[in-house]
Amino acid sequence: MQTTHTTQAASSVEQHIDSIRKLLEKSRFAAALAAADAVLATAPLNRDALYMAAVAQRYLQQPEAALGLLDQLEAAAPLYGRLFQERGHCLLVVQQPDRALAAYQRAVTLNPALQASWKALVALYQTLQRPDDADRAHAQCIHLEKLPAALVSVTSLMHEDDLFKAEQICRHFLRTHGHHLEGMRLLASIGTRLDVLDDAEFLLESVLEFAPDYHSARYDYAQVLGRRQKFAKAREQAARLLAIEPENRVFQALHAAQCAGLGDHASAIEQYRQLLIHTPQDPLLHLSIGHALRSLGQVSEAIDAYRDAAHVKPDFGDAYWSLANLKTYRFPETEMAAMRALEATSETDSVDRYHCCFALGKALEDREDYAESFRYYARGNAAKKAEVQYRADYLERDLKLQQSVCTAEFLAARRGVGCQHADPIFIVGLPRAGSTLLEQILASHSQVEGTMELPNIRGFAMQLDGRRRNDEPPRYPSTLAGLRPDALTRMGERYLADTRMFRGSAPCFIDKMPNNFRHIGLIHLILPNARIIDARRDAMGCCFSGYKQLFAAGQEFTYGLDDIGHYYRQYVELMSHWDSVLPGKVLRVQYEEVVDHLEDNVRRLLDFCGLPFETACLEFHKTSRSIRTPSSEQVRRPIFREGVDQWRHFEPWLGPLKAALDPLAGT
């Protein structure tokens, strides 16, 4: 019922927003402002209502009031390009052209389809006698004017994260204009943003069949292939682009990134360093070099690269977080002072600020200043949570569906289907629960290949779900009922084929995607002989460790103590369901038990996987394999216990987490 009420309320707000938009189009500004105020009375942080109220106020000759609303809007939606465009308009009205220029520049950085901002920039650059900048802005105006209006709208909506509406407009445009190449490319970009990567790949392949010299499409194609972890094919596409434009730095960086994806970090580092010769002030290049060096275990060199990134861009929060995320790095006083200053200034971008917050949290935790450490962790999490807009009710809905669809009877009726190969070993659970440790132990065995967190199972789930809005009822996992046995077998075979590129000659390999615990029913149906290991950690320790971690992507539930606590409980509930309907299918391995009794648990793991005991699994820290997760440096050391109860130092501030976990806390 709660989900239904939430959906109805959201639909009502959308209707009001549409009516305000129509009032503005009819120049009924007073009525539009009144209608926007009515929405804000119940939804004070609604992005569209705040924006349209500011627009109405400007037209009503109230620019100062409009600027105040835009300040509120920036706090709620700091990456919304139109707010900066509107701020530029208002600042011109109050005769502050310098501030208006900065606002318009920020607007087009966030949304390059904002024609009004580009036109304003042309005039401002001309006034400031900056002809080169004026010419570039004018060229962008011409580019947008040449595009069909519908595709300009699609581009703008994409940058505003209104992907559902962008897709609707783009599909309608293509239905009436056939194979319009830019329209197809944009639709592929939408698919990429929605993680519908197979559709995006197909669309871009089609574009390149029509226009092999369409370099932007080939660049996007390589990016999509990389996202699908088809790094070899992606590197081929990047090489084709480089053959045409060997000096193109964007193409060189693309090729280097695909080398890194393939695990060829040495080649990636060489290419990044070649790029640095001409642009030594590029902080992203230094950061990329640091990440590659870290994956190779060259920690001191990685530290130098991260420090170089911070040196060339002192407000680069990611450089400081990358140092902290090594887990073994200790910040000197000079860097502590720089991070504090960066976090404190209002001019720091939100992304850099929360990266600094997480870095300061880790640095102060290492110094045993737990109160101040938690203050920064809390600030960083609050900022990140505002950005990701996590919906706990959607997740709960999806996990309940897994239990209602994948019953014992449902799975028993499909016994014997699927691809019978036993190559994969899935390690599932929550992030920071010890999955990297288990992977490192198993990957030290001569018959097991360690890969990475593979997205393939999630990709299958998304295909089965189809494209829909988040507030629409899911189709998956109900769609499993309609799959014929041969379709399930083909899906399992496709999984093995698509993951082949990450394997060597070992007969077994590891897929360490933690969130696959949501899809154990699907895994069982397509790969019934696959082994599944649940990496479990004490509730408080696991959740707080996740709360302290700033993830590169995904894991949106970790940025609130209440959210992560409820997520842990739902995870435990779903795993209990899998234990009930698939008894013996999943081996649960408790992190604390591995720490205290390593050999017993290693033998238990190997027995479950049908592997003979090898001493190398006890000496997992000696491996030279590339590791790409936040725990990479920790698992390069012998097993240690000091992190098990680390959360207790922060216990005075973890009341919300304890309440969310109750009655699981401490179990």
C-alpha cells in the first residue's frame, strides 16, 4: 500500500508541474508562481517547482527573490544546468555580468544543449573582447540550430537526468524520421545511461554500418563495449579511431582505458604517461595512472601519482580520497590542512567536497579522533545521498518479488534445466563483507581464475525486466515463468561465452559481484551447477564499513545509516529464503570465522567448490594478481583482526544503525 500511495503522490506532483509549465508558456506568470508555491508547500525541494517559480519571479520583475529560490535549488540539485542558466538571466537583470558569465559557463558545462546560455555567452565574450571564446560559443549555437528541435530537447533532457522523457521523444522522432544517425546515437546514449547496454551496442553497430566514418558514434561504441566489459573489442574500436587520428588525445585516452580494463595495466600506464608529456597539468591522467599502479600492487608509485593529481588540481577531492582508499596511507599535516580548507570553502564543488569528507573521515579515524572522523563521514554521506536519490521502497518491492516468484515449487518444476557447466563460483553478499578476501583465497588455487565484479547477471535481469519507469511494476522476476528450458540453457551458455575474455586456462572462475544475491534464483535456473558463496559479516561491522566507503558507482543504499541497516536486514531475509527453497545451494562463510580460523574455513571453501587443498590458498597475500576493489591493499597482507570490531569506536553515533538492524545487531 505504501508504494501505491507514493506512486499516486508522485503522479499528482507531475500533473501540477505540467500545468505550471503550460502557464509559463502562456505568459501567465503570476498564476504559474502561485501554482509552484502550492507544490512547494508540500514538496519544498521539488526541482521543477523551484526552477519554474524562479522563472516566474524573474518575469514578474522580482530577480532578487528568484536568486534566493535558485540558491535553494542549488542545495537540492547542484548538477541541474537550467538553474545556472536562470541564475545567469537574473544576474544580467541586476547588472552583474561577471557573475552571470560564470553562471552561464557552469550551465553549459552541465548541459551543453542550453541554447540560451550559449547565446548569452557569445554576447558576454564579445563585450569582454574574448573573440576566440565568442567564436567557440557561436559554433555551438550553430551546431544546436542545425539539429532538429526534438533532438536538442532529447540532449537537454538527458543532461537533466529525465531519461524517460528523453527516450519517449527520441523514439517518436525516429519513428517519423527513419534512420536518423544522430537520433540513433542519442537513443544509444540514453540506453547507456539506463544500463540497457545491449540495445545501445546494437544501435551503435547499426549507425556504423550506415556511416563507418561517424567517429563520435564509434567513440560511443567503444565506450559501451567497455561498459559491457568487452574490453578486447573496445580496444579494437579505439585502435581504429587512432589509426585515423593518431594524435587525437581523446582517442588515446580511450585506448588506454580499454587496456586497463583488459588488465594490461603496464600498457595503460605507458599510454597515460605519453599523454602527460603534452598535458602534465591534467589531473585525471595522474589519477588514472595511480589507479593502474594500485591494481598492480605498486603502492608507493600509486601514492606519487595521486599526490601529483592533487598538486596540479588542489581542489581535486578524488585525489585525496584515492589516497585514503588505499587504506594503508597516512596523511601528513600539510594534506590534512589542505583537505580541511577545501571542504570548508563554499566554492568547492559538491563532488570534490564529499570526496574530501570521506578522505578526512578515514584520516581522522587513523588518528583515533573518532568524533571528528564521524562528523566528516556523516557530512560526506549526506552529500552523496542527496546526489544518488536512493529509494528504499523500490528495493524492498523487488526483493519481496524474488521471494514470491522463486518459490520451492517454482524452482523444483524447472529442475534439470539450464547450462550444466560448473565453471562459475559466485561470491555474493554486501560490499565490505569480506568478499575480496574470499576471492583472493580461492584465486590463489591453481584451478581457479579470479576475474572481477562481473555485471552479466544483472544485465540478464535488466533484459528480463525491460525498460520501465522506476514507479512502474517490475516485470522481472515474473518473466522467468515464461522462459522455455532452451532459453534458460542459452542464457547460461551466453554467460560463459561473454565472461570468457576474463579467464585464463583454469577450469573455474570467480564472479564477485556482491549484488548477485538478489538473483540467485536466476543463477540457479541458467547455471544449476554453479557454486554460490555468501560472504557474511557481523551486521554492525559490515554496515558501518559500507557507510565509511565512497563507492565509484552503485551501492546507493550505503549513504545513510538507516538505509544500510534496512538493506542488511532485507539481504538476510532474502538469503534465508534462498536457503529454504534451495537447501545446500549456498555456502555461508562468516568473515570473523575466517579471520579467527583461517585454515578450517579455507578447507571448507575448497571442499564446497570440489577443489583439492593447496597451501597457496593460506598464503593468498603473496599473489601478484591485479585487484580492483577497495580492499586491494588489505588482502595483499596476511590476515589481520584489527578491523573486525572497528565500528565500536563509533558506537556513540550509531544509534540509527542499531535501530534499523534490530534485532540483528550484534549477531
